Amino acid sequence: MEIKRIETYSLYEFCKAVQEAVVEGWRFDFDSNDLFPTAFGTMLVAGMVKAEPKIKSPTELVTEKVDQNPTEVQSKRGRPSKE
């Protein structure tokens, strides 16, 4: 896992660095204590990880055929009727 650390003393510089990192494909890692964004007095620290694409290739896409003329009638939900 690639890690990018941002450490600045200025809120402006911190926000600017975070914005550039997000545009480059980095994201915050809120699951790790070491990388969680933190302020130590006036020092702002954050660790960011490279965002992984959810779908890596078009072959991973799953398609489903839908029948245009369904012949099966859907049953009603709930208790069965008394006959």
C-alpha cells in the first residue's frame, strides 16, 4: 500500500496539499491510527493512501439478461389466503 504523509504548520498549506493529493488519486485512511488526520498544536499531520479503483477492468463487469416478456406472474406477499 502506497502512503503519502502531509505535515505542515499552516492550515492553508495543509488544505492545499490535501486538495492536490485528492486530485492525484489519494484518499484519507480513517481506519489507521497512524494515518488519521491530527493536529499537534499548530502542526497538522495526515497520512493518505492511494485510492484503488473499484472495478479494475471491463471484464469484471457482470451483466444480466432481462426477459422482455415475462410469463411468470408474481405472487403477492403476506399470508396465504384461506380457501
